[in-house]
Amino acid sequence: MKTAFDIIRLTPKTNCGECGFETCIVFAVSVIGGNCKVGLCPYIKDKAHGVNNERAGIAGEISPDTALLKELKSKVKSADLAKRADGLGAEAIEEGGQTALKLPYLGSEVTISAKGAKDLNGHELDPRDQILLYNYIFFGGSGPLTGQWIGLESLPNSISKVVTLRRYAEDKLAEAFGGNIEGLRKAAGRLSASLIDPCHADLCLIVPVLPKVPVQLHFWDQDTEEGFGPRVKALFDRRVLDFLDIESLIFASERTAEAIIAQTS
Ligand code: SF4
């Protein structure tokens, strides 16, 4: 099965935008997510002969996440991080003689630079989290959020992703906290989630995943008498796709669910 890394390797990585996506990374993730065809990049055909075949053996020995991460770190060297800081809700800082961005991610402060994304103890984050954070930076969103919350199904080109979001984020949370609403409130609170009141579900929370990507979670607990299981619905700001592509948004939601569940152990 192809990965986003396989697709990126086929592009010239110039971020020219001719495919309609801001960067080659976003394009590659969209191809893997089934949102567009690889032929949208007019440069892939030429590049697909020779060079990529030669490198196929090497790629087989490298974990795609690790190789993609290496590429992202190298790309961030030429990005003007200080210029992007405000729009992303981050702070530009000096770290080891280089500019880095400091921002909150799932309840903890992290720094991101060409050396990687690290927690405040200097430990590198899980490669998947680092890729998400680099995508957030390269997406380069700016401006205020709308304060209008909508379900994934109301975002463009999202229909095929609704089931993925349910399976990997909403259902995971519902299963973990069915019959334990207080446990969910406490666990999410440890990630700096705030309660929404009034709430038309049994519990409504806003989890600050990234500065410009908050996720609202509505939780309905199980009703054994009526025979209903627990249910969770995630909502996003109407402008969320100005800050993350849809694949990254679903991944961010999955990591949010995992991070909340991890707070109970
Ligand atoms: S058209 Fe190709 S090279 Fe240009 S941004 Fe899209 S994927 Fe990258």
C-alpha cells in the first residue's frame, strides 16, 4: 500500500501549487486519503521514470514516517518561522541559535524547528505528532476563527472521511468513557479542555488541540434502560480547513481521543 511519502517522492517538491494544493505534502496526503488523483500534479509523470525506481530499494528500508519527517525538517530550514508565528497562534523563540516556534499542543507546550518538534524537556515527540505539527506550520493559516462550530460532514470533500473520524476518534472516546462521564471530564481537563455550558448533550467540552484548531466534543452517555450506547460527536470551527488539511484534521482528532484516554491510565 502506498503512503504519503511514496507520493511526495514522485513530486519535484517545489510547492508550485499547480495541483490546487498549497504544498506537495498536502497534495500527497490528499491523494492517499482518496480526495484527489495523483495525475493532478503535472510533474509526476516525468519524475516517475528512473529516479524513483532507483530509490525504491532504499525507501523499502526506511520507515515512511521517519523519511517524511526528515524531509519536513529539512524543508522547515528555509521557512520564515517568525513570520508565520502570529497567524498560527505561536510564539517565535530562539533555540540553539535558530528560530523555533513555541505553541500549545494537546495541553502541553512544544517547540518546533528544523531539529524537530520537542516537549519542554527537549524530548522529540512521536514522529506522527511531529508530522502533524509541521503540516500545521506549512499550511500557514492566519486570521481569527469564526466561533461557528460544524460537523465534519459540513466541510467540503469530507463525506468519505466521516466514517474514519467516527471510528478512530468519536467511537474510541465513547467506548472508553461510557458510564464514566466524570472520568471524561477529568481526563479532558488535564489537557486544558474547558466545559461548555449550556450543553445540549450530557457533557460538552472544547479541547485546544492546536492554537487555531480547537475541537468541540459532545458526549451522550449510555442509557441502559432505553438500550442506547454512549455516543460522541466532534465539531470544528468553520474555518478549520484554513489551518489543516482534512487528513491532518482527522489525525489530530484521533490523537486527541488517544491523549484523553491516556490521561486515565
Ligand atoms: S503540482 Fe506537483 S509540484 Fe506543484 S505543488 Fe502540486 S504536487 Fe507539488
